[in-house]
Amino acid sequence: MDRLWTEGAAERRRFLDRVTLSLVPEHGDVAIAYDRALRERNRLIRDGVRDPGWFAALEETMAAAGARLAAHRRTAVARLDRGEAEAAFPRAELSIEGEGPRDAAGLRDALRDERARDLAAGRTLAGPHRDDLRAVYAAKGMEARLCSTGEQKALLVSLVLANARAVATGFGRAPVLLLDEITAHLDADRRASLFSAIAALGAQAFLTGTGPELFEGIDAERFAVAETGGASSVTQVA
């Protein structure tokens, strides 16, 4: 996920939906309903179907699910924004950018009015499936995509920790954290701050890395995974 801020909007949308699902459990069913109707509408477009009845039925489903989808995402972003950032990891100001209205009636009307444009383009051009997650390094007022590689990773870590705290606050129980290579390229001070933040959460966390030096200073059980003769082995280390 190190390139989250420099890749296309689809990756950031997936990240946003994973965060949203952790905070709004019903988001998964809503997303599935919206995506199913979107695929069916796009199939009509590709097949050149112009029957307004077919479109109207799918657009009604898309509008209802799409409005809830957008609302869930806004709720998730608001909960992340309410959290306090760790001193070593900068606070990110988040916003959702997209095309089209957010309410069901407005989205339904937009889909109806844009049928001709969508038929020409070969796909649906407006709706929450076109949203993008925008992040700004709050202290510098700088877009995440313009920050240095180290700053981008620090912003990402900040959001992961904020997500975990929001889950703990919302559900009364800290989540299990699976953090792969999270300490890579972090200096000793930031590694210490990360370990301290995880400990403060009271969460069960599994951290992986390519070398023991990445976990210096952490009070945790350690295991080494090795491969010998095509077979993996795990040993506990001091």
C-alpha cells in the first residue's frame, strides 16, 4: 500500500471501502447491491440496449444503494477525522471527491439524464463508483500525492492507526492488526512511536518484516520463518 497516494483512484476507493466496512458493517451488502446493478447497467450499455424500462429499474437500485454507499463512506471519513494523530505520524485531512449527486433522487435523475453520454462512452460515468479519496498533510497543507515517499507512508500509518482507534471506540473492542512490512523505511523514533501506539490500543497485532532489525525495541513474541529444502519452518526467537 506504499503507493496508495500515487496510484489510480480505484486503489484508494478499495482502501476507503475496507475502512468503511470496518466501521459500518452493513456497507458490504450495500456495495454488493450497487456493484451488481452497475454491472448490469454497463452490460445494457455495451449491448446497445435503449429500452428505458430496463435502465429505469437498474437505476432505481443504483440510486438507493449508491446514496447509502456514499453516506457510509462519509461517516467513515468523519470518524477518522475525529481521532487524534500520533506525534510521529502526521494527521491527514480527508475528503471524498466524485461525480454526481449523493442523494438517491439526484443520483437517479443523473443516471437517467446521462444515458446518452454513457452509451457513447460505453460505461457509466457518474456515481459513487467514480469516487476518489483525497488526503492532505494537515500540518503542511500539501496533497498526499505530492509528499515525499516517507511522508506518504507516515500518512498511511496514521490512517491505519486512526482506523483501529475508531473501531475500538465504536465497538468497544480493538481490532486484530495484520501489518506487513509496516516498519520498513521508518526511523527508530517512528518505529518506537508505532509500537507504543499499538500497545496503547490493547490490540492483538501481527507484524511481519524481512529482518529482526525492523522490530528492535518492541516488547513482543518473535518468530523466525525460514525455508529449507522447499519446506517452511517457524522457530521462536529471543
